[in-house]
Amino acid sequence: MISVPVAIALPSLLLFLLLFGYLGVPLWLWSLYLAAVLWAINCPLGGWIVFAILALILNVPPLRRSLLTAPIMKGIQALKLLPSISETERAAIDAGTVWVDGEFFSGAPNLNRLINEPYPEVNPEIQAFLDGPVEQVCRMATDWEIQRRKDLPPEVWAYLKQERFFGMMIPKAYGGLEFSNLAYSAVMVKLASRSFTHTATVGVTNSLGPAKLLLSYGTQAQKDYYLPRLARGEEIPCFALTEPNAGSDAASITSEGVVFQGNDGQLYLRLNFRKRYITLGAIATLIGLAFKLRDPDNLLGHGTNLGITCALIPASTPGVVLGKRHDPMGVPFYNSPIEGHDVIISVEQIIGGAEQAGQGWKMLMQALAAGRGISFPATCTGVAKLVARVTGAHATVRRQFGLSIGRFEGVEEPLARIAGLTYLMEAARIYTCGAVDNGEKPSVVSAIAKYHFTELTRKLTTDGMDILGGSGICRGPRNLLANIYTAMPITITVEGANILTRTMMIFGQGVIRCHPYVYQEVQALSQGDAIAFDHAFWHHLGLTVRNGFRAVLLSLSRGYFARPRSGSTAQYHRKLAWASATFAVLTDLALLGFGGSLKRRETLTGRFADALSWMYLGTATLRRFEAEGRNPQDLPLVHWAMQYAFAQIQQAFEGIFNNFSVPLLGAILRGPVAAWWRLNPIGTLPSDELGSHIAQLIQVPGAGRDRLTAGIYLPSHPDEALGRLEHALNLSVQAESILKTIKAASRTGQLPQAKPDQLIEVALTAGIITQEEATLARAAEFARNDAIQVDAFTLEEYQNGSSPSSSVVKEYVAIS
């Protein structure tokens, strides 16, 4: 029998257990709690003595370190429970900063912080540049013209140089435009909506290349000489890193530089290298080169093997071999192999001078830590917006079975994906730019952005091609998506192949860099620092206990125990807290269960990466909605994007549960835990009704469609493919009510049975519609027929690669 005092105390003790566990109280408070439990159960003296000894050991750091922490350190080292880190991995981990990604690893994200991080806007100066030079350069050549020439026209190259497109990130003091990352991103969005070749050409000169490395590490003399020339376009830069046997494993490059002393007493480097996939390589005048530097005579005084080094090489230097190019998916930007045979340069050509010899890997990792999250996300967002604009218009203009194809649910489904994910991508683009412009170098977030933007855009472009059908597969000046479709594998591959990015970088490096305590533990173990390890380990253990309680209680309450937030998106804030707690405790269980081998469990770490990524993308979506004033017209897009994000998180968690191959623990996760999550999912895919709603949004001209696709190049002239399509959309929507009137008259017998567009003249004669309405209906039908045509070449035109000369729509109208 339980005594009355105990029966009264037990509910209170259980309540405090849940409260203390959820809040993660300090060790001394847990000790007091256990003392209360012992008192409540009338523990005998022996139990009190054992408790007092354990409490003393645990709460007195010197005793805890000697009696508990020291044996634990030896055990972890013997069993290799924490991952080992190579010097190249350490440089990559140290290169970036921890931003909001750290909140998700904590298991208790500060939701107010997440929703109040900078979300910047383009200022009037940048908007003027977008409306002026960027608009003009887009107007100067269509994607088809660039594709047919296999290069940008000479006048476009000249204009890009004149307007400092190659110096957007270079300070004004050196002749550049000194744009923020947001401004540069906005330019890339607009260029990408015109041609991938634009972004490939402009992007490499402003992202990972000589200019960026010079700004961060160059000597003053190097900056003074090269930066003005780069800003004016007098120098065309490239950066050469990848080799035949060093792709994703870039640290294994074999290109070599050897220090020697010349007859003049000066120090030089003799370089031999063979590089490939180098954007702008064939036409570059200035090569940024990564190579391994040896100094056999220790002439620099830093040892004989200095490691990866970056240097600047004028392309005219004897021994440099240029002039060839690759053909990446037929997209005509310059991408080339580069070779060098006994190329001699001064040690002063090392970026940063001789003092920076051997620091090249650190330079590259620090540059990529932020840059990877800017260029391709901007490019992909521009593409996504274009796809949304094109497919929305086409789905209205194109009719089958008497209806616009956008009315069919099978077409609505991909249209909804295009609309919802485009909203999400724009949110994450600006959210990430805001962080980088605020001084962050969020390497894990940049990896998330690079991977998911490119993968989502590949998905959306495929959806767009499916919607366009035959119009999408027939190349020519009328086709707006085919070249983008073929270019998408390029974005997947470069700046870190996506398979590697997902399985190794996002979570593999993220768990070490962003977890509150893992990196501290790894460093303390490698340095034999018992004090630092003691602090990190016991806090880590407390964090795991807290997150276990949080995960269970938030799951049972579906997030309601998280701090409530009012408004239409409150449910998503609560679910973020729930997802973070679950993610964090699963992370610690994986570290415990797999130890140092976790990073080799790539299918599992890929699922952890997915969960982390979609928490970030969902957070960015919520931040956008807040920053833009909680516009109720955008709420359907927010609901769709958030529900889609949580469905991906649900899928990732289920994959972790089902593949957690640790004895006992794995059985628990695969059994009752997985069953509970299927009964109580954190997310399911958006409903068909919601999908239909946002699919219609991009099919109708208006503020919602314009807001979703803002910032892209929108030609207004009907001679342009997109201008023609937009013209047809506007007229079709205006004429819709007229065609409905004709259709109704046909049904009631006032007009013959036929398609409404074939009864315009009859309806006018019968007085069903007015002359003005008939004129509008005819114009709409002409524009619609024009917009749905595809290009047709004569055999000679096709063989010569020239544009089609015939006007297909006139032939079509004449025949009909």
C-alpha cells in the first residue's frame, strides 16, 4: 500500500519531473528533485548515503572530473564514439559561422529570433540599376539568340563591361559597384530569367574568383593593381580548382608549385597543373589557381610542404595552355580545361603574398561558406519565377476538350508545386542574403540553399516541361523552358555536387559545427583538455535529456507546449519547436549509437540533412510572411509551402526511424515510435483544394501573380516569346466572359452547336454579343493561336542553325 503522504506527493513529483525535463534544469536542481523523491518514498538511510555520495561527485566539478569524466574520456577515445576530423575538414568547419542552424540543433529554437532576423529590401539605387542596365542587357539578346551564336553577342560583352557587371562586389574605391549580396542576388535573379549564359558569365566574376579572394586576402598592391582592372572588365577572371582526379574531393589536387630562387636572387614558383570545368577559362586573362606548394629548400621559412595555395597567373604567362572548351549540356557559356607546364611566376603572385602560402584551402572554404548560398539560389529563383510565369499563362491560353488545361486537376498539381515552391525559394533567398550581408558566413545554411534550390528548380522545370507538353520539347525562339531544362544538371553538379552536399556537408559537417557541444567535445578530446570536456560533456548530456522530454511532450501535444504565437501561422511555429526537439534528440541518439562511423552512414545522414533543411526553408517562409506585413492574399501560398515542408520533415523522420540500425534502440524507433509518428504525423502534403487555389493564382493576371514573380525580365512586346504569351493571357482572361456568353447561347439553342471561338461572327450577327465584344474575342483568339504555336524550320535553316523565317501563326490562321 502507498501511504497517504506518498500518494499525495507522487502527482506533484511527476509534474515536476515533466517540468524539469522539459525546461532542462541544472544538475543541482535535479539533485534536489531526487532528494524529494527519496523523502516521498521513505528511503532508508543506506539509500540516502549512496545518493549523497553521487550528488557530491556530480555537483563538485573537481571530483566529477577525476572520478567520472576522465574514465569517460578514455572510453570515448577507445570506442571512437566521436568523429575524427582531418585538417581539411577542420578548415571547412572553422570557415563558416553558426547562424539560425544552431537553433535547430539546440532542440529549443528561439522562435522570436528566427522570425526577427534581417529580411532586407532592395534600395532605390539598386532598383534603378535593375530597371536600367539590367533591363537593357536582357533586352539586347534573347536566350535563343545566345544559344544560336554559342556565345553572348559582342555588344552584350561590351555593355556588361561598360556597366561594371563584372565588378558588382568590388568596392567603389576600386571602380566597382560595391553591391550588397542582396543587390547582387537581385541582379542574378533577373539575368537568370533571360538566359543561363548571362548568370554563368556574370556569376563567376563576382562569386568564387580572384576578385573575392583579393578583397579578403590580397595585399594592398595586388588590390590596387587588379581590382580596378577586374571592375572595368579589362581582365576576364577564372578560378581553377577542379582536376581529373580531384572533384568533390578538392583537397586531393595534384597541381603543384615548387619554390626556387632565380638567378636574380628573387623567389619564384614553378607551376605544373591540369584543370577542367573552369568557367570562362578559355577566354580568361587572369587565372586564379589552386595548387599544392612545396618548398624543398625551405626558402620561405614555413617548412617544405606548405599545402594548398592560391595564386594569380596572367593567362599570357609562358607555359599556360588555353583555347579549348567543354560543352556543358549545350549551354554556350565558356567552360574549359586549363593546363600549365613549367609556368614561372613570382612568389608575390600568391594571393596575399608569401605570408599566405599554404593558406589556400582556408581561403576557399571561407569564400564558399557564404558564396555558395548566394549565386545559385539567385539563379534558381529567377528560373522558378520564369517557370511560374510561363506555365501559368500557358495553362490558361492552351485549351483542350473545350477548357483551359489549367482547369484539369492533373495540371493543377504541378502548377501548385511551381507556385508554392517559388514562394518558398524567394523567401529563403532573401533570408540567406540578409544573414550574409549582416556579417554571417553560414556554411551549413549555404549548403542547404545550394542543394535545395537547385533540386527544387530541377523539379519545377520538369513540371513546367510536362505542362507545356509538345511546346516544351520543340526548340526555337518561342520555347522559353527547353534551354533551362537542359541546363539544370549543371547547377546540380558545380560548387559541390549535390549528392555530396546532402550526405556529407549539410548534416555531416553541420552536426559538428552547429551542435551546441559536439565540436567542443571533439576539440577537448584532441587536446586532452579534461576541464573543457567535462563542461561540454555534462551539458551535452543534460541537453539530450531535456530534448527527450521536449520531443515526447511536444509530440503528445502537437506542439502546444511550445510558447504560443498568435496569428494564422501559429501552428507552424509550434511545429517548428516540435520538429527541432525531435531532430535534436535523434541527432544525439545517432551520435551515441553510431559514434565516429555516423558520417559514413550517408543514407541516414542524408535524411537528417533533409529534416534540417526543411526546418530552415520553412523558417524562411514564415519570416517572409512576417516581413511583408502578413498579407492575407499570400496566406494560401504560405500554408502550401509550410505544409509541404513539414511533409518532407515527416518523411525524413520516418526514414530515420526505419533505418536506425542500432540494437534495441533501433527496434524501439522502428516499432512503437514509428507507429506513433504515422498516427500522429508532424505534417502531410497540402490538400488538393489548397493546391487548386494557388494553381489558379498564377493563371490569372493580378497582384498575386505579379508579387510571386517580381524581379524577373518581362518583355512587353508580343514579338518576344514571353511578351506574346502574356499578351495572349491578358486578352484571354478579358474575353472569357464573352466566350461564356456564346457558350450559354449555344446550349439554349440560340446559336449552333460548336466551339465558342468558332461562333464569334454568328453571335455578333444574332446580337448575342456587341461589335466591341466581337473585336475583343477575335483579338483574344488570334493572340491565343499565336501563343500556342511552335517553331518550324526549313531543312536548310535547321542545318545552318539559323532562326525559323516563316510566320507560323499567319499560316495557321489562313488554313483555319
